[in-house]
Amino acid sequence: MIKRKWYIINIITKYEIDIISKIKNIINDKKLIVYNFIKKDVIVKDNKRYIYKKRLLPGYLILYFKLDFLLLYKIKKINGVIGFLNERVNKLPISLNFKELEKFLKKNKKKDININKGDDIKINSGPFMGLSGKVENKYKDKIEISIYIMGRLVNLKIDKNKVNKI
């Protein structure tokens, strides 16, 4: 008897929803679990509401299902599927155990830092790594900071996950 296991499928980005629906049609398993990491955000701009989809882990699907050679062949033949992670020749791909999956998800999860206007921060990645400055404005995913470069005060917009609070 084949057990359900966790598998990661590498796919072409921006086709996640189409590929998920095709996989669900092929598998026909009521206990199929699919993680596609698409987050819907609503933005209000010029008094209009816009809904956009943000891909947190683009190009990957994580599935929990029973895999055999026939399903492997059918899934790999779907347009947009590149292949399975840990794929082997003439064998089923190596599945993940739940601990590996948790570690994978934690590694790809963005850290949420509570940064407010006026806080002192230090940049930890990118071309301005090591420079420190002060937060001027706070946006959804970015912050505007003022730093000194060559004796001049410069304002930069930078991602929140590239800075640390001092």
C-alpha cells in the first residue's frame, strides 16, 4: 500500500493556479493538500481598490498525496511542470518528512520586524550593508530611511527584511 507523502514540484512561475487545477483533476484524492503560497493583498490607490496576488515562493508547489509511477508520468506531462525536487532516474522522487518541510517553510518565511518612524536601523544586506540610519517613512513592505553617504544625507527606500533595529 502506498502512503501519502510530501513532495515539492518545480513549476513555471505565474501558472500556479492553472497547474493546481490540472493536478487536482488528475489525482482525484479527497485528502490532497496543496500549498501554493499565493497571498492576496488589497491596495487602495486613487480611491480605487486593487487586488493583487503576491507569490511568496514562486515556482514551487508543495503537495501531500500518494504518488506512483503513473501519477508521476501524468504530472510531469502537464504544461508548466518542470519536475519534482529530489527526482531520480527510473525511481520515484524522494519525499520530504514533516520536519524537513517545516524547516523549508520557516527558511522561506519573511521575518516581521516592528519598525516605526524615528527608529534607528542598520542595513544588513545589499549595496548599503553596514550603514545605519533613521526611519523617515513607513510603507507596507518598504521603509524610507535617511543615511549619510560621503558626508551627504540621502533618503533611500529599502525592504523591511533588509534592515535590523539598533
